[in-house]
Amino acid sequence: MGGLAAVGLFIDRAGMRVRAKIGIVFSTVGPYSAMGRDCRDGADLALLDIAADPACPVTVEAVHADPGGDPRRYLDAARDMLREGAVRHIMGAVTSLARKDMIPLVEKHDGLLWYTCPYEGFEANENVIYTGACPNQHLMPLFSHLLPRQGKRAYLLGANYVWGWEMNRLARDLLTAAGGEVLGERYLPLEETEVSRLIADIARRQPDFILNNLIGPASHAFLAAFRDLGLRDPAFRPEACPVLSCDLSECELADLEPGLAEGHLAAAAYFDSLKSPANAAFKARVAALHGPDRRVSAYFEGAYTAVRLFAEAVALAGSDAPGAVRAALHGGVFATPHGPLRIDPRTNHAALPFHLGRINGSGGFDIIASRPSIAADPYLVVDRTGAGRAGLRVVS
């Protein structure tokens, strides 16, 4: 089926179906609209597959809201769902700003917030299920692969909110521990597209690589200007000075000029190019609904997986009561398009694989290194320095 099923556990309880509600809250317009659209589309495909699956004893009713990229409207949507909509589960938010705003309200109503996007870590909450990667699952293995090969002189870019701040703070710590150096650190609002002074500063400082934690229009403008810099000076072409990202995916590449970011690198738990029978079946489902040219991003796959995971846990629990659903998640092993998935009962985070992708000329990623499932360590209790990084498999 290419979907998600608990291993050996999809039981119709005496032929009775369980009814469950979930709120889907993603922005499909605004500065991070490409990510939000992919999250919404992934969630909607999962809802279709659940409804069509005769083995699934759960009927899921979804309530949708589109905050339009306005942080205040996420909170309004969550309030309406929890108070008037009889919803106890909300899936949504791309940015950490929106997630952090919604958490106190979800706590107040003792619901569950399902967060599916990569984030900066340093958070674990009883009322949040984290199925997106945290830094020991994206940034740390990225640096463990790159620093010995590329050098340790970095330029750090960030969106001017918690994602950019925390990712760059951790990158600075990792570089210092490795004997590296931060040559520059700059922040831009999400919709800022004037980057000429930034490019001039990078050209003057000549880093070994750039960590790009910009979002949306600011990231796109930087990539275009950096491509032009590379055309003028070979020292800034991707093979000499790559741009690294932990959030750039296929959905944003589709919005860029063809070839604009070719050769640069991104870390993710999933890429469209992942070779496995489960992913092939999943992509066939996507193609049947969206056409053969639709590339699948980690945002699409992550939201799809989370909705299927929700239905599986409700089936196991026999109820959508948040406590029962959480307990079912903690006891299960679930099959997904990116491989087996477990939720850690200590942190409510998913164990996830790491893949390093190089952007190719056709708007996708060639996977050049991988590591199998990594247990989440959101507070870096186990490894604060990046020293524990065995097991990375170089593909090419």
C-alpha cells in the first residue's frame, strides 16, 4: 500500500469502527508557503488512504485551517478547534514560533500537538509528538560528514527567529569543539530579499562553507545571488564553497529557477530519491493523485506519516483520548515510507534516519551519505559535541 501500518497491529475490534478528529493547521500562502502546501498535501493524502483502507478500523474526521503565514492566526485556529470543534489532536505549524505559541493552549486542553517539521531541538513536551528531526538527527551528522572533507571555516546565516538563532548557536558550539571558526553570522527577516551586502561580506571573508538557516524568500534571494557570485568567482561554486541546509527540500526547489541551487547540500530524514520498496509504493500513490512530475519532500512525507501514525495509534488505543494515543505510540514500531519508526516515551520524539542530499540539475537530490535510524536527543544529553557520530554510510 505504501502507507504506514503498525507491525502486526491493525485490529478491527469486533467489527466496530473508532471515530477520531484531527485539526490540520498549515499555511499555504506566505513566506514559507511551499513547505505548508506540502505538509497539507501529505496530510490530505493520508486521510484519503485511511478512508480507503479496509483494514483500518478508524474513521478520521479532519478540520482544516490555513493561517496564511500569520503567527497570530495559528493560535486562533487552535483555540477554535480545541474549544468549539471538539478536537483533541492538532497537526500543524511549520515554524517554531507558531509551535511554541500553540503549545500552552494544547496543554491547557490536555490535547496533543503533532509537529512534523525539522526543528532546532531543546524542547520535549508531554503534549507534543515530534515526528520531525532535531539537531542530533540533522545538523550534527551533517557536520560530522562535512567538516573533515570541506574545512572548518564557516559563515552562518539564519532567519531572524528561534530556528535561525538556535541552529546557529549550536553550529557555533560544534565548530568550536572541532577547532573550527565562524567567519560571519547574519540574520534576515523571512521576506527580506536584499542580500547584496551579505554577498559582499561572504566574498571578502571566503569561508569553506555556508550554513543556510534562512527561510522562504530570504533563502531564495540568497541562493540566487550566491549562484551569481560563483559565476564570477570559481572559489564560490558549490564544489569549492557549498551552501548547507537542514530545511531546504524538493518543494522549494520547484519554486527556484532550474539549476539555481545545483551542487549545494541538504540534510533530511527523507528525500524523494530514496530507494526502497516502501518509498516506491508511496511515490506511486502520490503520482496517482498529483501526477508523475510531483516530487515528494520531507514535509509531504512527514505530514503523511504523522496522520497515518495518528490513525494507527487510535486503532491500537480504541479511542482518540490523548493519553491512550500517546501510550499506543510509545509501545509500537511503525512502518513508514522512510523506514521503521519508533516514538521515544521519554521525549515523544521519533527516531529518524539521516540522509545527505546534493541538489541535482533536475530539481531533486542525489543521496550521497546516509545513516540508519538515530534516536532523538533533543537536549543533547548524550552528545553535546558531535563526537558520537559513528555509522554514517557514504553513498558516493
